[in-house]
Amino acid sequence: MSEVVSGVVAFVVGPEAAAMPRIARAPRLTQAAGELLRDVDIVNERGERQAICLPQERPLTISLNGHELVTLMTLGAAPELLVLGYLFNQRLITRATTVESIAVSWEAAFGIARVTAACDFVRIPDAAPVPDAAPFPGRVAPAALGCGQGATYLALMGDIDSITLPPTEAARITQATLLQVLDTVSRHDDIHRVAGSVHSCALFQDAALWIAIEDVGRHNALDTITGWMLLHGVAGGDKTLFTTGRLSAEMVIKAAMSGIPILVSRNGVTALGYDIARRLTMTLFGRAAKGRYLCYAGAERFDPA
Amino acid sequence: MSEVVSGVVAFVVGPEAAAMPRIARAPRLTQAAGELLRDVDIVNERGERQAICLPQERPLTISLNGHELVTLMTLGAAPELLVLGYLFNQRLITRATTVESIAVSWEAAFGIARVTAACDFVRIPDAAPVPDAAPFPGRVAPAALGCGQGATYLALMGDIDSITLPPTEAARITQATLLQVLDTVSRHDDIHRVAGSVHSCALFQDAALWIAIEDVGRHNALDTITGWMLLHGVAGGDKTLFTTGRLSAEMVIKAAMSGIPILVSRNGVTALGYDIARRLTMTLFGRAAKGRYLCYAGAERFDPA
């Protein structure tokens, strides 16, 4: 626990979300959140020593039925939901009930997420078996080779034609709601405020915050939202997703795979993200903060004041 | 070409860098930079239509001796250098001369980088062969499965003990130089300024800008710097690397693998990035902009005013 700050929360569950039951035959999950912050002494531009917080970043290796799949780098606030959402967003599973359990344990310098699942994966990775109690692995799994950059694109684009979002007259957002969303998220970025170096994602129904999560990468944060939605059988058609991250192609497709028609980013939009949103009739707001925003795509879902 | 703005440059080569010859037996590279920007019409918060620019984002599939390796999402300003640096930073090659050629070609919606190389890869990925003229692939290569998140960590950590940086008395930075670096980078972020949604990296020797690159992800930008250094046999021991991105573990290790002892980020530092920097005697500046900065680690290389 940080001695510089306390009471910091990286995973927020609002009252509506807390009331949602899990789906029948939901996977069994541990609750292995790690410490979020570490205090260090640094020197500022005036030459003064000061104590500040850094966000934790830990390798979390996913072992899928005993096969090493990939290693994610995560803050670790909700690792089980991250893993569940990751499997879905990589199109390795199409529903949560495929997974029987996710057991996360942290050693000093790394974590392992042991996933047991029925054998109906959409795509089986070509991964090498590792001993169940393997220490921090020194070798590289095939699936881990090409990572750190956005190669989920091909997996996601293969399924894009299966996505149907609600019609524009059924799923809409007003300017008042959008401004409330922006006001709310500015109060739920604890880690960013005290330590920086994280992105956040938050799920809203109208102006009500359902869940918010911070992590060291924007993809992790979105995957965690996806994992929570799968676990509770929550559909995205009446939801709005906020993210601090860029709306790149993969972020837009991941939101669409969860059925979410409206995306709001504090950051900008890439040309490919824009193209995909238009193709799927999604609404994208970017550069959204402090009462300002740009509606990049899908203005037909938006009711300005 | 954007009609909204012109003269935008995403890859800057300074005079010292332009004078550097390529190494003997350097790989043959195409020069297949793509268009960087696209104009779109959006609606702002006052309900007004306005034309703005978006950064391009294109899938670039790396085919290694005819085997599909991975698909990167890139702005496309210097794709050959990106691919060369990617191969090195993934520890698939240990020097540029392993690669005979990198030929990038762009189709409408995607690119392919055909890499021919001698068969002395450090690690051979378990990739499936694809036809050389394959269209946009619908299936997923094994190496592409676990991507979009930071799984290069294991590959990089395996080599961390081979890294030796210059002693702290030999590679240093003064406050005056640091402030000049920050001033210079603020004038070389063309894409960010007109379109947002990109990160940049820049390589300096003292206060002289050698190269600067913008891309849709911080890892791409750093990999491109690495590729340029490999192609010109430039050592990192007397260099400083600036990035707009977070100094996560992988970013710190990648810079160290190129021998760079001093890192400056406009953003923050994760706890693991901090730990690795301390282990390697690297100097990390974060939250660095407009005359302000924090020295997170390695203050012994820093000469304040």
C-alpha cells in the first residue's frame, strides 16, 4: 500500500452494476487484485527530492488448459476479468460459459492466470505446454512472439460482418448525457491522478456509471470491461463506453464486438477506426473533456441540446 | 494528401543523422511511405461542421522468408525501418546484416512487408506459410494471436543481463540540454498537432535532433528508431531518447537494448520500468514538458543547472 496516498481505487462498480447477477454457469474466478501503487523518491526540476507514486506493472502469463498462451503487462486491479475479456476479444471464446475457471496468483515479480475451459475454442493457439507450477518462464511461447503491437486486427476483422448494432433511432445519446459522462469520468481516474501512466475505460448506461477500470494499457482496460459484461450477461446496445485512449481500429472493433454503439474518447480517432465505425453505424466522440468534444462519426445517434 | 494541412512530416532526419552512411552489407529497403493523413468532416460541440485530419492507420503484415509473422498497425511513415527495428526488438535478429531485404508494398487497405533474411534467427517463430501474393488474410497466424498487449516482455527480459550501458560519468545530460530537447520535440510533432492519436519518439545526441518519428503507437515509434540505428550502425551510448509515451517495462528495455542510457518522456513511468532502469543504471525523466520534469531514476547522470 502506498504511504503517499491511500483510498485509491482502480476498479469501480456502480450500484446498477453491483446489482447484476452473474450468468448461469459463470466461470469461477479468484479475486487476486494486486497492490496498485508503489512509492518512490524522485527529484523534481527544482532539484528537490519528493516521494511520489508509480503504478504497478506486472507480467501476467495466461496458461490455457496448461498451455502457455501469452503474457500481458497489467496494473492488476481486476486480472480475472482482464483474462476473460482478453480471451473473448482475441476470439478464442465466444461466450463466458466456455471458461470453467480462472485462477490468478501473484508471485513477487509476475503472475499466472490458470484458465480451465471446455474445448470449443474458436481458434486454438499453437502454444507449447508448460508445467503447471512453472516459475517465471525464460523462453518465449509462439503466441507471445508478435506482441506489444496491434496484431489482433486480423482476428477481429474476420468477425466484423457478424456484428449488428441497434438502429440509430433506438440507441442514442443527448448532449446533456455526454457532458455528465465526461464529468463523471473526471472523478474516477484515481491511479492516473496520483501516479499517471495508465489508461481508463468506463461503461455507462445513460449517465449512470456501471464500471470503470484503470490499467497500464488501453487494451487491458477495454478487455476488462468486456470480461465484466460477459460474466454478467450484459448487452452493450444501450451502453456508452468512455476511454482515455485513442480510438484505433482495434479499440473500435472490440467495443463493437460487445455490442456497444457509442464510444467517447478523451483522445483522437485514427482513419481506420473512423472507417470501421462508419461501416458499423457507431457513434464516435473524440477529444472529449471539460465540456468540449468532436463528433467524428455517427452524429445520427446524437441529440445536441 | 490532406487538403486541410500540407507540409506535414512524420519522419524527420537531422543533418548529423543524414550524414551517416549505412553499414556495410546493409539490407536493401524500399521506401514505401504511405499517405499520412485523411480529411474528414466532423461536428464540433457547437454543432458546426468542420474539416479535420485523421492519422492513417494501416495493417502491415510481416512476411519473413515467406512465412507470415505478425501484423502491425502503423501510420506508415517509415515502414521498412519499423520492420527492421521490430525484428531486433523482438530478438528475432541480433544485427541488421541478418536481413537481406525488406520490401514494403501497400494495397488499398493493408500492406505487406516481405523480409528475406539469412537463417540465423535467434528465435524462429512457429508461423504458417502464406502465399507470397496473399490477399488480406482472413485467418490468424499463431504469432498474431496474443497481440495488442505487451507480451514482448519475456523475450526482452531473457536478454537483459547482456546489456551494458556506459558508466554514469561517461554518459550524462545537463539541465540546459534537457530543456533544449524538450523545446525541440515540441516543434516536431506535426501529426500529433494536426490530427492527434499518435505517439512520437526522437533520438538526440546532446541537444542535436538526429531523427524523430510519429506513429499510431509508442512501440512502433521506438522500433523505428531502433531500425534506423541498426541500419547506420549507430551506438546509443551517447544518445538520449525522447518519447511521448509511458515508460513501461518494455519501452525501457527496448531503449536499453539499443544501448541508450537516458530516456525522457512527456508521460510517466511504471514501477516495473523504474525497477529495470535502476537495475541497468539508466536515467529516466518523466512528465517532461514546458520546462518541467521529474527525474525518476539515475539522477547520477544528470547535471542540474
